[in-house]
Amino acid sequence: MLKPFSRYWFISMLVEIPGSLPEEKPLSEAKSVVGIDVGINQLVAISDGSFVENIRVTTNPRTARRLAIRQRSANRKQKGSSNKRKAFEKLTRTNYKLTQKRDGYNWQAASKIVKTADAVGREDLNIKNMVKRAKPKHDGNGGYRKNGASAKSSLNRVILDCAWADLFKKVSWLAVKAGKPVIAVDPKYSSQGKPQVWAYRQIES
């Protein structure tokens, strides 16, 4: 099916591929385990001592400034005008390209992680709760105290830009294709030690 999207055309099709996915190897047969710890300074810290850089697709200063300028420009155009439509089409194309860039980068990161060992341990993060807005704090006099909402909003934007959930899905899919198990462990205190240690503990339990 062909579908236009801001001057892009996409073809969607269903292809039947012969064969089946390999069976997942038992954890007892895993000769090596890699633990990963996601973050915002580095996208992923891997237990072998390596890192995956966080390129901040939409929140790096240069790109964030360009997006803000284009958003303001589009908003200022006359409502219903062709200029406004063209401005938003341009903004949409920019966002699409950035999304594709993030998608490709996360595939590369996931591939690096899965190829590192026979099993992968990751934190079982509740990302939805992590990016909730800061709760207002009443001062008791009908007003509000500072609650760090501005800093929290900036942090939330960076977390969403990292797309941890998307990265975890890609890691899981590549692991399934390779017949390797992925263990989601309790994130409590996991960042205080080596990710590989708590991955092994989860396997042993």
C-alpha cells in the first residue's frame, strides 16, 4: 500500500519467510553474560567496559535550536495559508529524518550489545513513570513553592530522546534471532555496581 507522508511515499507489504527462529538457549548454557546500564551521559554502559555514545538526536544544542526556530516560524505563518502548510511540511520532514537517524543508531547499538555475549542482562525500567511531570508543591498560602519542574522537563526531554524502550525492543528482537536470552532485572541499586554482576545474580536466582 502506498501512503504519502510529507512528500515521502511508503510501501507496506507482508512477506512470508521460510524457516523458523532458533530456539532460545537455556541460561545454564550461557558461557558469557553482558550487562547493560542505560543513561543520558552515555546511552549505554556495557559491562565489558565499553560505552555507546548518546548522540542526543533532537536535544543536542544545534538540532534543538534548529527545531525551535522552525517551529516558531511555522506557528507565525498566517492560518490556512500555503506558507504555513509548507512550513509545517518542512518541520515534519526534519522530524522524520531525525527519527530515522535515531532508529538506525539504536539498531547499531543493539547489534553491538547482542554480539557481545551469550546472554544479556538489562534493567527493568518503568520509563513512563520516570518521565512524569514534577508534582506542584503548595506553600500553604495559596501559592506554590519551587519544585524543579524546569529541570525535570529538560531531563524528560533527554530521556525521551534516548528512546530506551525502543533500544530494549531492538535488543530483544536481535537476541531472539540469535537464540540468546535477555534478562530484565530489578533496577534498584544496579547502577552502583557492574551490570554484569547483577546479570549473573539474576541468572543464578
